[in-house]
Amino acid sequence: MIIESPVISCGRSAAFLHEHLSLPINLEPLLPAEHVSEFSAEGDSCSFKVTGGFAVVLKRLDSEEGHIVRYASQKGTPIRFTLDVILAAQGDEVSTLHVQCDADLNPFMKMMAEKPLQSIFQGMATAAQKAFPVP
């Protein structure tokens, strides 16, 4: 199942956003505080709890320089998914960004997890737009 945020514009280059978002610690300010708690990051991984009590452990994977920053859920996360931050340059200091999740969910889990995941990814895109406004 694919869950996507809206495409938003950011006032930073795709290269800057790629480098910035490749550091898991920099995901924390983008995660909506009303849905996420207990964030921690170390090296190329981070973890946090999602409202409802389940833990998420993400590890950064190889990505496409300047285009996609990819994370994947790890052991300890009840849902298997990849999380892509997809970037596209729109000029020297303007880029578009959207978050895409490809989750492996059975119908029961889809019913439970789809709305919270959509809220998180939509919140991430909105936070990125606020953090990197287009001048």
C-alpha cells in the first residue's frame, strides 16, 4: 500500500535537502509532535513511538543523491515499510518535496494504520514547508 503526502515547495536546493534529511536526527523536527514521542537518533538510524503505542525503528538506506532519501523500518517495528523523501529541483534554491511510504499491510492492519500514517507523512511535508519557506 502506498501512502503519500502532498507535494510541497521548499526554499532550499534539492542537494541541501538531501544532505539534511539523510541525517536521521534531522527528521525529529519534521515529525508531528501530536503523533510522535520518545524520538532518538544514532548514526544512520532513529526510533520513536507513534500515538497508539507502537514503536518505529528506521534505518537510512542508500539513496539517489539529490532525488530520494530512503529509510526502511527495522526489527522492532510492527509494520514493514520504506519511507522515501522525494526531492525535485525547481531552481537554484527552490525544490519540491513529498513523502511516500510503501507499507506491507494486511487488510486489518491497513484499517488501523492508514490514517495515523497519512497524518504523520502529511505533517512531515507541512513541517518541511514551514522550516524551509520559499522566499
